[in-house]
Amino acid sequence: MQKICTYSAFGIVFVLVFLISQLVESDQSISMDKVYSISKISQSENEVIYKVQDIVAQNQNGTTSDDIELEGIVTKVIDGDTLDINGTRIRLALVDTPERGQQGFDKAKKFVESLCLGKKGELNVDSGQRRGDRYGREIGVVYCDGVNTNAKVMENKMANILTEFCDISEFSKENWTASQCR
């Protein structure tokens, strides 16, 4: 039974590689980059179940982007530096807005809602903080309808930079962080 499951997995991978190669050969101007991930989600004595995940990454110009790892609709804004895309909780990298009960909390939250809520959100995960934070949130730059939300929150003086993460964040040399990340 183990051999059958192994052969099935190799068969799935082969078919996916073949299909992708056919797409690329048939149209060199494909504007989306598709990545397929196969993972075993359960195994009983007689059955192995695999999940095939199709991840489509595309930037605001419609050309391929290897940096966007999640896209969907922004369904909830928790505060000025935390929001949900398709149920995935995301913390804006390096951005620190006031917490509930602090002056500026409502203003920052409403600002991010106006930028993002109900709109297309794209996440570029911070490679230096790939494991997320202690609350299980992804950390990165979020683009709402193509606008860099992290940068807009900073430009509008609604947040400070979390300088303790400047040495590990891939975004520490961006225009919106450079003045505080040295």
C-alpha cells in the first residue's frame, strides 16, 4: 500500500509539472505565476490524502510577482496595524499603531478600513519574519488595491516603526522605514 501511495504522489507531481510546462510553451506572455504545493494532510492505514494548493501571485500591474504570497479580499480590520485577508490574520511589518484605548487608535483603524476593507489585499510576507509573530499572525507588507498600506500609515503619521525588528526585516531599507531603521 505504501508503494501505491508513493507512486500516486509522484504521478500527481508529474501531471502538475507537465501541465505547467504546457502552459508556458503555449503562451510565453502569461501574466500570472502559478505555484502548486502538494502536502499530505492525513494518512490512515489504507488511504493517504493529499491537498493540492494553487497559489496565484500577481502584482498591481498584472505582471508576475514572486513576492505576493497571499491575495484575497480584506474582510476585517482589527486595528491600524492588523487586518484579515480571506480569514488570515496579518500584522503590518515594522508598523506600530496605537492600541485600543490609546489616543489615535480609532483614527488609525478607520484610516486602514478606508484603504482596505472590502478591497483586494495582497501580502508580501517579510522574509526576515517568515515564522510570524507570537499570536500566529503573518507579518509583511499589505497592498490594498495596489497601494502599500504600511507606507500610507507611516506617511500619514499614524504609526511608529518597530525599530527592534529593523535588523531582521527585509523592508528596513524602504523609503517609508529608512528614516527610523538605521
